[in-house]
Amino acid sequence: MQMNEITDKLKFILQKEGIKNAKDSDVAKMLNINPDTFYSMKFRNSIPYKQILHFLNERNININAFFYEDSLENNTPTLDLSYNVLKYYDVNASMGGGALNDNVSFSEVIIDEKLSDFFGSKDCDIIPCIGDSMEPEIKDDSLCLVDKSKNFKEGGVFAVNTRDGLFIKQIFKSNKGGVYLHSFNLSYADVHYQNGDFLIVGKVVGTISRI
């Protein structure tokens, strides 16, 4: 669904609540978003899922009905709260591709809470993973779910920022100080980084790959 369609549905709800000829500024106000920011999001087709879910929650409107049904005219089901909103980062990992920081753009995606429960993480980020260095466990072009709250554990698979880019690797402490990054694909040699040359972003708790 496009941002324009979502805005029209939100206007329809506001009109049913008594706001005649609801405008974009009315929608922005109800979502607690600055109007200028809202116009920019609409132009970029950037959907503010968290604000919309809160909006729907307050009105007891079903998420599936809102996003997937053509009309809300006769729809008054209870809200389904079994969803989580994750950040999908616009940066590639495993073979490099840039660091993960506050300046990296991201979009928000909704996933079923059952999927979050399966991976054991309620609050994780999604990072695209390219290359074959972690095959066969992590396939090329997979999506890695990274939990920033998980503590470092020797031999775990983590997303790590380095001076050479962002990687998904198995991490071990080094006797020389620092760590070395290990690839499951034995065609790739281990890479050593001294303290200060790397930053562990979070633990990989699962992956999603194409068949």
C-alpha cells in the first residue's frame, strides 16, 4: 500500500469522527507528526507505521482490515495487536558496504509477533546480507535479524562495524588483543581487528532467505 492510499484511509476515519473535509495537516496532527515532516514522508512514500498502529489502537481498528481491505465502511472488528515494527536498514553486510550508524537510512516493516517469538527477540533490526562468506549457514542475499540488546558471547554470530565496512561474522577473542572475524565458508581467511577498530552492533538471532 502506498502512502497516498494510507493517507486517504486515515482521512476517511477522521471524517467519520466529525472532521469534515479532513486534510493532510489533520492526519499529521492526529499522528503527532509535524506537518512539514508528514508532507516529506508522503512525498518519499515513507510510511510511519508506529504512529499509524497507535492511531488504530486508540480506535480499536483491525490492522489487517486497514492495510489489506479496500473499504473500512462496514468494518468494526477488534484490533489485532500481534505485530512488531522493525527497522530495515539500507546498508549491506557480510561483504562490507558501509557502516551501520545514525546516518544510515531505514524503513519500517511490520512482522507478525509469532515470528519475533520464534527468533526470541521482540526488538531487532533487519540488515541485508550479501556474499557467500557465511554459507552454508547464511546464504547470499539473506536478511539478517540483529538484536542489539544481546551481550557478546564467544563464537557467536554478530553484526560488526569495522574500518573496512559492516560484516556479519562469527567473532572470537584474539590472544593478540582485539578479535578476529571468522567466516563459515573456509575459502575466506580469518580477519583480525585491534580494539578500537571494530564495534559490535548486535547478535544475529535469525535469517530470512529466498528459496
